[in-house]
Amino acid sequence: MEKTKLRYIILTALIAAICVIGSFIKVPVGVIATAALDSAPAVISVLFLPPVFAGAAGALGHIATGLTSGFPLGVFHVLIAVEMFAIVAIFAVLHRKNMYILKWVFVVIANGVIAPLPFYFLISPAFYIGSIASLTIATVVNCVIAIIVMPVLKSVAERAGVSA
């Protein structure tokens, strides 16, 4: 295995572990019991990880949130984890293309409005409509944390000689 790939796997595991810690910090938003600070570390990881690895950290983070919440949506959390993988991976691509405003708009709309769309059909239209505000608020909280931490972490990494 290449040294770089091994480095990415280790960083992904570390970020996923931080996502697990964030999964214990719930965002009290009402309808959705699994809203937590699990995606902020995954979003921040785009500074150091390629899109696929950052997406994997986001997916693992969501699975941890589902588990720490008692898995209230059951196997649907696997679907949400796949969505989180895609959202964080696309966010990473937008970040690498220097689309600074678009990446934040994308993650809020994708996670708050588009990601719960399958539940319109799988659970009920009322569940979907009720979850939009909750998920959007939780996503904004995660994004604000990432917006604050990313420049500081990037600066620290650059001073330490690590490419970010």
C-alpha cells in the first residue's frame, strides 16, 4: 500500500472518531432525534483529505449518530450515511475548486432539504416537511462550526509544515 493512501486511511479513521464524539452532542431541534455535531469534523476534513476519504468520514460519522440515538430510523440510517458520503464528497470537490460560497450553500440545501427527500416516500410527507427545518438548523450549526475552525486549522497546519 502506498504511503499516501495509508496516511489518508489513518486520517479518515481519526476524523471518523472525531465525528463519533460529535455524534454525542445532539442539536435540540425537535422532530429529528439524530441531529448532532457529527458532520462538522467531516466537512473540516476536506482540508486534508481527498473527496472520497472525507465522504467516508462523513458516512461513518452519521452511522455513529444513528447508533448513539438508538437508531430511531433503523436501516434508513444506511441510506442517510450514503447521502452524507455524497454530500461531503461533493463539498470537498467544490472546496478544491475554490467555490467558497457555493460549497456552503450546497451543503445546507443538500443536507437540509434534498437528503431527507426519500423519507417523503418512505415514511410520510409530514415527516419530510417536519424534518426540513430541523435538519437545516442542525446543518447550519455544523457549518458555522466548520467555518470558524477551518481557517484556524489551515493556518496551524501551514505553520507546522503540513499541506492543507
